[in-house]
Amino acid sequence: MYAGQTASPARGAGFHSAPTHNGPNPFAETQVRPIPPASYAPTQVRPIPPVAQYQRPAPPVQPPAPPAPPPAKQPGKRKRGRGPLAIFLILVIVTATAAAGLLGAEFFARGIAVDKVKSATACFIEGSEDNVDVSFKTSPPVLMQYFDDKYTGFTISTQGAPIRSVHGVTADIAVDDLDLNGGANNAGTIGAITATVDWTSNGMRESANTALKEAIDEYLDDSIFGFLTDWISTDEVVTSIETDPATGIVTLHGMFDSTIAVKPETTADGGIRLQIQPDSFSLGGDLDLPQEDLQKKLDDMTSELTDNTYNLRVDLLDVTSTGVVAKFSATDIDIPASDGTSSCFDM
């Protein structure tokens, strides 16, 4: 162990340290010499030239950082059940979709039914479907009737086109309870038919022209005046028609000052005929055409208009200032069974 001693050396004396024990210091290698006192000599101070002050360049201006987005809300737990509003909206959507589907099916069935009735009517009147309008009642839905082959009611209207060989006829027909599920003896049944037929004066003139022309041609074929058949124009046989609502008489005026007075009457089977009135048949040109032959031609013409296959009967027959109006009706009608050929009611 060492015992350290500290002593302030006298000015000018050297400083040394010595061990505190007697005897040589085995660790001492060299003798420490005293440090001479420092001498201070005055020196001339030179002025220090000014140094340019260094200015650090300003840092570049950074654009302001965008504001930090608000912290996202943690999604809450989704409710397992649906609220009343959601359930109501789902029900509304489902109901609307179903209604749209039914409405589309109704329009489709209605279109097919209209086309079938148009086709049957055009076949029956031997005319074009373009001249036939068909309208079904709004209730019950036609879709149900279509699948059952039972139609509650519909109306048919012809637009003045010829019905078979009869010109100028407009018919408005209402049909109720059409059942196309035929049996052994019929192709179906019709509950009721009502029809209003308007036969215009001009239509009567055109129809009478055709009938009288045929009668005249047959009469002249067996005579020396046969060449006149090519000379007489069909449109000139009857030139005008005069109707008298008071008497119910229709007078036909024709070529060579011919006149024929007819009266619309009902037949025994419920049809219509134009009955030639006594002493009213006068043909010009010295034509001796038998009245019976002319009456037959007129009857053939009107029978086309009042075909009683469906047992239609006249309920009302009026002569007006513009023509003839007739109303027909029938109930519990059997549709004739098909004879193996195409039928107008093959719907």
C-alpha cells in the first residue's frame, strides 16, 4: 500500500513524489524531473481581420401537409334481424314483381284470345281480319279464361266490309259464355249472342245490283238479246235507292226507268228477306223477267246475311232514312261439331 503525500512545491523547486516506505521502490523506473517554471514573454497582438459572416441558406419551403383524415369509425356489429321497414320493402318488391309477371301473362293471353276470335269471325263472314275489331271485358282476367277455354264475354265489330256477298253492312255483336270444351255432338256452346246489323242504302244498292244482274243475265241467255249481258254494266242495274220509314218500303230505281219496291220482312226461321211488293215490279227495255226469278235472287242474297246456323232470330227490323237496322239474338247455342274439315270455331 501507498501512503500518498501532497506538498506544494516551493517556487523554483522541482516536484517529486516518493514512496512512504523505506527502501527502494520496486515499481519506480525513472526519476521524475521537476518542471521548470513557465516564463511569460510579452507578444505583439496582431489584429484579426474580420471574417465574413456565414449565413446558412434558408431551408426550402415545404407545402403544408394535408390534414390527416379523421380516424375511421370502427364498424359496429351488424344486427342479425331486419327491421320492419326492410321487411316491408322486400314484400313490396316481391309483390310488384309478381304483379308485373301476371300483367304480362294477361296481356299475352288477351292478345291470343283476340286473334282467335278475329280469325273465327273473319272466317264466318268470309272477310278479312283487318275489318274485325274484338274487345274483351276487363274482368275476369282473360288469362284464366284462356286456360279454361271458357270466355265470359267479348264484343265483335265489323267495319262495313262485305259480309259474304252483302255489301255495306256493319255488325256489332256481343257474345256471352263461350265454352269451347266440346262434347260428342258439338264443338262447344255459346250462352247468348246479341247483334245489331246496320245495312246502309248504298250497301243495299250494291247488293241488289249483283242479284239483279245475275237474274237478267240468266233471262237474256235464252233469248235473242243475249248480247246485252256484256253491254249492261252491273253497277248500272240499280242506280239509286229510296227508303220510306213511314211505310217501311225501299224502292230500287234502275236503268231504263225500272223500279222495284221491296219491303224488309222476317222469315219463318228468323231471318230477313226483301219481299217484292205486288204491282211494283217494272222493268224497262221491254224485259219480261219473271218476278219469281228476281225474288229468288234477292232471297239468296239476304240468306247470306242471316245465316241461321246459330239460330239467330230477328227481334227488331226498322227502315230508316239511311237504310235498314235489324237486331238479332240467340241463347243456348250449340256450335256444330267439325265434319273433319277446318271449322271457323277451331280455336
